[in-house]
Amino acid sequence: MNNVMYQFLYFPEDKSGYVPAAFEFLVMLILCIAVFMIFRKISKKQELKSKEIEARILAEKSETNNQQNI
């Protein structure tokens, strides 16, 4: 049983085998950070737009209440 588990652990003698994996990891990390930053930018724009809509709705609501009180 223990022999089966150790077959998945492979550490090459030639450490140059790690270079492609490290390069791929670096590329994927950069892509993940870029996508995260894009999502944050889009989210910020949507937040500002929703605050603007909320302010407009509240202004219309208070205007309607003022007209009813007169």
C-alpha cells in the first residue's frame, strides 16, 4: 500500500525539469492578478453607477413626498 502512494512523488535528478513548471506558474499567476484587477475595476464602475441611481431614486422619492405634503 505504501509503495503505491510513493509512485506519485517524482523528484527528477536534473532540476531543469522544474523550469517549465515555474514559468507556467509565473504566467498563470500574472494572468490571475490581471483578471482580478479587471474585475475590481468593473466592480468599482458598477458601484458608482448604482450609487448614482440610488441617489436619483431617493431624490425623486423625497420630491414626491414634498409635493404630497404641500
